[in-house]
Amino acid sequence: MAEEIGRRRFIGAAAGAIALGAAGGIALSQQQWFGPEETAEQETKPVSADPAATADAQALLRWFKQLPTRDSRRVVVGQQIDDITAASYDHFVEALFKRTAKYPAMIGVMVRDAWTRSESRVLVDHWKRGGLITMDIHPTNPWNPSGGANSAWVKDPKATKPDLRTLLATSDSSPQRNVWRAQLEKMGDLVEELGQAGAVVLLRPLHEGNGSWFWWGQDMSSRKTFARDLYRDVFYYITQTRRLHNVLWVYSPGASWDGPALSYYPGDEYVDMVCPSRYDDDMYMLGERKGESPNDDYKDIVSTGKPLGFGECGPSTKLDGSWDARTIIKRIKENYPAMTYFHCWHGWENKIMELARDKYAEELMNDPWVITRDKVDWRPANAPTTTSPTRPTTTPPPPTTPKPPTTPANAVIRPQITR
């Protein structure tokens, strides 16, 4: 597949050059390609949505971009943990290592109201041992704050949803806005904590916004939501107000039951990766089975040209530990070769979903396509490494601090608003 992708790219580039040459009377042999200086510039100029992103964030994104061109070691394996604690890490990650002798390359966490700074050490430790970190926020419904994190789900998905624009930094103060901004600040605190340790975060704000099941999701009566505006507001809060640049920005739609995957796509300038959720025993995305959906999720997300991944994944009915974990990489190989990572959820309500308790996890973790923590190789070749008998570790280079923006401290950055 990697050879085929490379062949198609060469043919496409050559065809474009021939077409331009024919139009302008220039022979193909006279076409100008990148020389050494131009190539060096392409390799160092910002490639992420945040132009001030750290050097490590830029390097990590470049790494994800080139993974589909490899013949092996091209898909990162991830595991969500239930909360940001050592006990949760042991239950989901150490248990997987004890069974397979491999650590997942990526671990994921959800920022909840009760999070405190002291709990981030499990993430920092995973990063320093060579791993990657992804994060989402599961925010309390500002219109139902007494419901806590569980109020993220709405009781009636068909009920009219409030206008999310009232939560923006540029909106008037209100009890709802105060609840939201406090949660946003907590997420920023964790991003900052990880940045101080040199870690890059794959951040998935407002995931599955094209669905109707979360308070920030699609309003089924009007068939719209302002989740796009709220996502941009989060982007400006993190990058400009908080001046945090250790983030790769992940747009993470749900399966398009309620609306196409790109219904509320924030725009290329706000997105580094597109990583949808998919829960299906066979790991087919919507559009694969005849008559299942008018949408084609994979085709839609590929059209963005961004690196792709499964931001969340797992079985739909085989929730008793009987699911064949090899299904994930089998489906990626056969149907979704552009996918650069898959991230297994931790389960819910006594449902088994984590890799440590699914069938054939050993085979999945040792598949030639799968990148486990000991195989993560995005860091510069001269980065110092150390090894222990059970935990191969890679010490990341010191983070590069970009020049501070000229925006005054704590200034309100105005997001782009959709009218």
C-alpha cells in the first residue's frame, strides 16, 4: 500500500507538471522542483494550525503525516484510562503490559471537574518513557450544572438545545458562561502542566459534535449547532489567552447518524488531525454497509487532507471481553489505510472494552503495522535514550519555547463567529 501511495503521488505530481508545462509552453525537463534549500524550508516551517506550536508539536505532526507511507510500524495503538490516576493507569495500561509485554504508545484522558494538578504525573511519566498523550473534555452542562460530568449527555436528544455562542469569550457574562469558562480553565491548566514537562497533547475539544447526544451537539429541530464557534473559541483560549503551544488540534466527529462528519468542521486553519469515534464489532465506518447510511464517513474525513485516526473505538455489542481486538488493524489494513492511530475506549457501566481484557490483544500489539510505546520514533535521532529491563524509555529533547505573541497578557481574543 505504501508503494502504491507513493506511485500515485508521483504520477499526480508528474501529470500536474505536464499539464502546466503544456499550458505554458514549458517542457517537463524544465520544470523546477524543490532544491536542497527549499526542501529544508519545507521541513522547518510551521505545519500545524497553531503557527507558534513548539518544535516538538511540529515534529510530531510531521511524523503522523508520513506514517501512511510506511510499509510497517505505521499505526499508533492507544488506550483510554478512566481517570487521571495511577490506579486507573495500572488497571488499563500496566494490565495490558503484563498480558502482552507491550505498552500502548498513546494513553488518553478526560478532563473532569474533579481534576487536580497533582494527578498529572501518570501522564508525564508515560510521555517521558516515550509515549503520547491525547485528551478530551467531558464538560458539565452549563445549563444543568448540578448534574456534574454525567450531564454532558442530554436526556432528550431531540429537545431544542441552547445557543452555544452565549458561552464565548466575547459574550456577556452569565451563570452558564461562568460554568463553561471555569471548565475551560481547568483544561488549560492540564495542558499547561503537561507543557511544562515537555509533553505535546493531542487535544479533542467538543468531540462528536455532529451527534445529538451531548449538550454541545447538533440540535435536531434546527439541524445545526454552534459547536464550530465554540471549538474556535477553545482554540483561541489555549493558543492566545493562555499562550500554550504544546497542542495538536484534533477534530473528532462521531459516526454520522445525526449529521455528516464534517457538518461542524472548524476549518483547516484550526485543525491538525481528523479523528472520528467509531464503535462497531466489525469496525466498519458508516457508509460501508449498503443501506446503512447516506453518508460515507471515511471518504468525508479523507477529503480534509489531514492525518486521520480513530479518536475513540471499540465494539458495539461484544462488550463481555469476547471481541477480537485484531479486527481493528485488519479493518485499517483492508479499508482505511490512511488511519495513523486507533484509541480504544475504557468501557462504561461494567462493559468490557479495554485491550487488556479483549481477545487476541497479544496478536494486535505485535502486529507489524502497530506502533507500541517502544516503537515510537518521531523524536530526533540524536535524542538520548535509556533502557530498562521491562520499560524501554526515550527521553524527549527539551521543549522549544516559541517567541511570545505580541498580544497583551490576559487579553480577550475574539473568535470568528458563524452567523
